[in-house]
Amino acid sequence: MSHFGGSGMPLVKPTAGDSLSFPNQNEPADHKKYPKRGRPSVSPSLAELLKRVEGADTSGDNTAIDHHHHVIELSHACSSVPTSYPFVLSFKNLTYSVKASQKFELPFCGKGLSDSPDKVLLNDISGEAREGEIMAVLGASGSGKSTLIDALANRISKESLKGSVTLNGEVLESSLLKVISAYVMQDDLLFPMLTVEETLMFSAEFRLPRSLSKRKKKARVQALIDQLGLRNAAKTVIGDEGRRGVSGGERRRVSIGIDIIHDPILLFLDEPTSGLDSTSAFMVVKVLQRIAQSGSIVIMSVHQPSYRILNLLDRLILLSHGNTVFGGSPANLPDFFSQFGHPIPENENRTEFALDLIRELEETPEGTKNLVEFNKSWQRTKSPKNNNHESKSSISLTDAIRQSVSRGKLVSGATTDPGPDLTSSVPTFANPMWFEMIVIAKRSMTNSRRMPELFGIRFGAVLVTGIILATIYWKLDNSPKGVQERIAFLAFAMVTTFYTCAEAIPVFLQERYIFMRETAYNAYRRSSYVLAHSIISIPALVVLSLTFAAVTFFAVGLAGGFSGFIFFFFIILASFWAGSSFVTFLSGIVSHVMLGFTVVVAILAYFLLFSGFFISRDRIPAYWIWFHYISLVKYPFEGVLQNEFDDPNKCFVRGVQMFDNTPLGSLPMSMKLKLLKSMSNALGINITSSTCVTTASDILTQQGITDISKWNCLWILVAWGFFFRILFYFTLLVGSKNKRR
């Protein structure tokens, strides 16, 4: 079992005083006394842990750090640290409501029917959270726990949220809050094929400034692994439903780790113990206690904590339908409910009793109104003490950040002298765009390399399709039937490239929430993500294009020789590029894989319909001609047709061949020659069996391909690909705000 030490204890080696030792199982829950808690002793920040790890590395090898023979003593680190760096997050009168959804609404039935009452999710919530402490928000499902966390983390638009949220008395700018805080979602959103160590290392590359050396970043990751108790799982892949990986508790700690790699001042967590067994949940909260004691404010929602977890909490807020029914220290719960007239039985778990009582009151006609009013009066009796305590510990935000940064907490490259303008002193992003692109590309390729079946399936589909087409259209001749078969082959080949791009739909949909979590707090730019994924997709598209072109071009007997093959390859590559860009753009709009596949298949069918294969351009009705020009299939189809029928002097129909594909084609040859002679006499032109009737230029004219050259078709297709990538960027910009309205 991974080991966690308390403040002043070793991180690695267990001792007799290990804070994870289990309480006496025979002792009743309520006999567990809640000691009067002052400010907890300060644990070292992650930067101080880093110094201890670096100090242990006395060898000349900068790449190897021994993690098995060094004990990081926290007591020495704490001795030189001042006892208080007080950050105080205060929130007053937070109120948030939404329109209640209507099952059905007719816009013409009058204004009164369309109006819906507001549903109050938060109602006049006030409180504060302090550095070095854990504040937990409790309540039943639907009580407003996650909504309150979102409000404090600036995940609700300012227009909808009433009230104020301040840090040391100063309103936080959104840009500054993103840098000095972190938000851990309830779901563990991780790349399944990366190891624990790799996951944390990539997070370090994103969140820590480039000025920090690679060696120091590695040392920081190793210190964090020890702090999270993940040493035994460091080399294990995260895993998913189909691949065995780390346990649920370890996965949750990794989720926490990737958001605290830059040592944030504020840490918000949405039900971090949800779905975990009691031991794993306790270990997670123990980690959060250590994070708080290192100089952070930890605020989390929790459904129903055990008495062991309750011992680790410093402040509680109990909610019922958006109202505060208790706020204060867990130690005050017995006194609070005793004065309310519902004393907690001696052997009863305190939070269970409180939540059960609240649930019972909610079922009564008056609900929890009396408990809410009692809490307000009870808070007023405690307010003088709270006000004095606040005035003694609060300092300006500028001074607090200066002290925190000088102490070693990394705030994404913040300077030790923040100056008067805090927003400008803390960079929005820790690294330049080009560096973010490298890290994103490296992470994506590492994850994909361990799932070769994804590219293998797509490669196999392209290869098998190419072989089938090559064997069906083997060595086509230049007869009228051969011309029709060439046109059919080229149309089907171009459509195939677009349909095989549909596999890109699940790629972003699987990463969507990881992307939203990382960009919500400025791990990297959205533009870096778009550019990196665009670039790393090109090698795979080159391989697919070269495979398909090599299998089909020479086997079918297409014209143009080597130069014709080069253009055929480039037009397929451009088709793959435009198709993958189009599908990527759609994946940024739709939210479900099956819906995405349905939309892609339908739109590609429309593109084929208006491409000019089934009906030529001059035969398309005027009111549909616009669709012809936005059809992605039009441009590669016209390009390969011009590449195939590039020689204007090449003949495809001679003399009696004009009767092929008509009822006259079944006549004897002698009769066909007589028909040619009669036609010659009527037209005054000598038409023999060898006279060229249809040239390559005639075929292009029949297909309505006269306005765009083949190279222009290629460049237009490439431009479509860039256009859809830009649209994808804007969908991410608009659709990934991750804020409630």
C-alpha cells in the first residue's frame, strides 16, 4: 500500500507515527473526539520537496534520480518556514438561479405560457476558506454542492451569479484566477495508454515554465509522485475499460496531481471521493490535507464523508436546496444541533446524522426553513470571533502572492515581485506556442503509438479497398466502355478517401473533456492544440495516400506515366487532408460518436451527389448550383479526370465504336460500316472505322469540366482543409468555455 506521512513525517518510509494508521476499530465513531483545531502545521511546498530531492542527487548523472534510498524529512523543511502565509477566500451572498425547463412550449400561445419560474440553485451563500485548511461542501444530491464549487472557481458567468468572491479582500480577475488555481473534475479524464509518471511529466511540461530545466521538472514530478503516494504505480499505465491499469484511488490521485503540478494557491475539487472505497477515499483526502498544509486553499464537495475523513476537514458547509444549513468547524456540529433541539446521539456518525436530519426536514411542509434561520442566528453569535480572527490574519493579495512565490510555490513562472498589477505579473501561459505544440504532439503520438490498432484498421481499410478496386478495374482499355469505367473508378476512389476519414470523429470526442479541463486553466492555447494535431496527422495521411495510389494507379492503367502518378498521389493526399479536416470540424460541433457518424455519412452523400458524377454541372438546377461548388468531392473528381484525359489529341472513340453502349451496338460489323457510309454521305465528311470521333477534350466537355484546371482543383482542396481547421479552432474557442450561463 502506498504510504502517506503526516506533517513532520517521512514521505516514503512508514513510521510508528504514520498519520495513515487506522483508528481503533472497536472505538465507536462518536467516541472519536474532535480536537480543538488551530492552524495546522505548515507542510513543505512542492518546491521545497523538489529541493530535498535534488539535494539527494549527489551523483553527476543528471538524468537518473534514486527514489528508493532517500527519505524526504518534512520536519526540517518546515522549521525554516514562517507559520502563516494567509490567503483568505471570502464569498458573500452568492445567489444563482436558472430558468426551469419546460416540457413543451408553443411560441404563438402567448407570453404567459412561455414564461417559466426561476429555479434557485444557490441562495445567499456566504463563508470563507483559509490557506492551510480544507473546506468541504456537504449535502444530498441536488443540494447545490457542485454549483457552489463552480461559483467559487469562476465557472459561472458573472452576469448570472450574484454576490462577491474575493481573495484577501480583492476581487479576482478571471485571467489571474486561471493561473493561481486548479479545478479537479469529478470524472478522471486521463489518456489511457500513458503511465502515471508520463501523465504527470506531460502536465509539468505544460504548466511549468520553459526556463525550468528538464532535470528540475523531472525532479518535481518525482517529488509529486511521492507526495501523492504513487511510487509503486509510477510505471503503470492509466488504463481504461478495455485495458487494466491503476486502481480507482490511484487514478483519482493522478487526476489531482496533474492539476497541482504548478503548486496552485487555490484547489477546487468536485467530489474527489466519489466512487471510491473508504480506504481509497481517506487516502485521497489525506493527500489533499498535505496539499493544503503546503500553502494552498483546498475546497471540495463531498457527498457523505466517513468519520476518519471528517477528522481531516477544517471547515464544513452543509447545503439543502441551495441554502446554508450549517457553516463552521466539524467540531461545532454537536453543539449546533444540540442548540437546534436535535442532539447527536453518542454513537452516531455526526455527518450521517446531520444529513439524515436535513433529509427528514426536507420532506416536511416547511422544509429546512427553520434550520436555515437558526443557522443565521447561530452564525451571528459566532461573528465577533470570526471578524477578529479575519482582521489579524488577512494581508493584501499582492503581499500574499509575493510571500507565496518567494517561498517556492510555482505560479506558472510568476515573478517574486508581483508589483501593483497582479494580472500582468503572472503570465497567462507558462510556455510559448511552439513549445506547447511540441508537447501536445509528443503526448498524442505516445498515446497513439501504444494503440497501433487504430491506425492499423484505417490502413487496412484503405489497402483492402485499393486492392478490390484494382482487381475490378484491372487494366482498363480506351474503348467507350473503358471510358465509362475509368470515370466510375475515379469517382468511387475519391469518395473512398473521404469516407475513410470518418474514423477521426471519435478522436477528438474522446479527448474533448481532457481538452476542456486543460484549456480552462490555461495549460496551453487552443490554437496550439489545433496546429499540433493538424501537423501530426500529416504523416499518417501521406502513408495512406501513397498506399492507395500505388495499389490502384498502375493496376487500373491510368494515364500520365510518372507525372500522372505524382499528381494522383497529391490529389488523394489533399482529399485525405480536406476530409480529415472536415470530420475534425464536425467532431467539434457534435457531442456523440453515433450522431457524428450519421452527420458525416449524410453530408458526404450530398457532396457526391453534387460532385458532377451523377449529373454534370450544366444540368444541375440553378437553385442547387451553390452546393456543387461547396462539394468537397467535386474538386478531386475534376482534378483526376483532367489528369486522366489530359492529352487533347488522345482518341477514345473511333468509327464504329460510336455505336457501342447503344442498341445499334449489337448489329453486325458490315451493317455498322454501311451506317458509317450513309452518315458520311449525309454529313459530307468521310467517316471510316478508324476515324476519331471523341477525344479526351470531348470527354471533359461532356462532363462539364471546363472552368478549373487540375492544379487549381488541388490548391482549392488544400484550402478547404485549412478552412475547416480554422472553423474547428473557432468551435473550440466558443464551445469550450466550460461555464454555466
